[in-house]
Amino acid sequence: MRSIAILASLLLTSIATALELPATDGKTYDPAAAGDKKAVVLFFVSPFCSTTKSFMKEINQITADYSDRVVFHLIHSDPEITLEVALEHAILSEVKTTVLLDKGQALAKQLKARITPEAIVLSPKAETLYQGRINDLYLGPTKRQRAATTQDLRDALDAILSGKPVPTPQHEAQGCKISGLN
């Protein structure tokens, strides 16, 4: 019964008000704007989290594989991350998508993001379709496998793009807590 309540809550979660967040390119963006794409993926990351570093290659590959059909943003919600730190992280990690700063943590709070790295997939109506881990490379905070055996985010995106419901719309993300959030 509890899982049904969690699922209902997850599916009804959406961004209540439009946000404009500053980006490392000097512009501002609505992180939920899908344009003509089928979904938006928000990757909550931190350059200070070793788990995030482990996932950056896969984040870049997912972005490359799906960017013709999905909008992607990297989100820094740690209030301590400056524009310079976000830019350096993007350059060192060879990020090929828009990097947004959520220093006030409004987006993280609205979407209940708590961990880096954590992926949240939104519909064009800003409804949460998937939230959680990218894959199962980490089974616990310090329990890393040699290689991922599931592709949770890719599975979710494939379902969404084929017009099907996401088989498992929530998987607990493993990594570092976003600083300043309860």
C-alpha cells in the first residue's frame, strides 16, 4: 500500500511554478521546458561528489544518445558551487549540455531531489515520470559494482519515447546528499 502512495505522489509531482535558472553560458533557462521534445532530463550533480564523477561519462553518453528527442540539463543545487566551479566541472567532465545553477535550491526542493547524481525525467507538462538512479553501478552509499547491470534511466527514456509507462518510475539514487537540503 505504501508503494502505491509513493507512486501516486511521484506521478503527481510537477514543477508548480516556472523557474528561470542561470546557466554557465550566461543565459537563463526554464529547466522544465521541453520545446518540441518528448521529455526533459535533469541530472542533479556535484563536482565535489566522487559518485557523480563515476557517472559523468554515462551522463554524457545518455545525453548524446537521446538529445534528438529529449532535453537535458545538468543541475548544480549546492549553494556553495560558484559559476566558476560549475564551468570548470563542465570542462573537465566534457559536458555537452546546458549546466544550470540552482543556488537557491528551488528546483531541488520542488522536485524533491536529494542526492547527486540523481536523474529526474519530466514530461512536456512538467510531470515527474522517473526519479532516481542512472543505473545500478552503486548498490549502496559505498557499495560499487565493477559494472552496472541495469540501465534504469535508459529503460525509462525508452518507455517514454515509445509511449509506454515507465516500468519502475522510482529507483533510489546512491551518492552524495545535496548540501543544505533536509
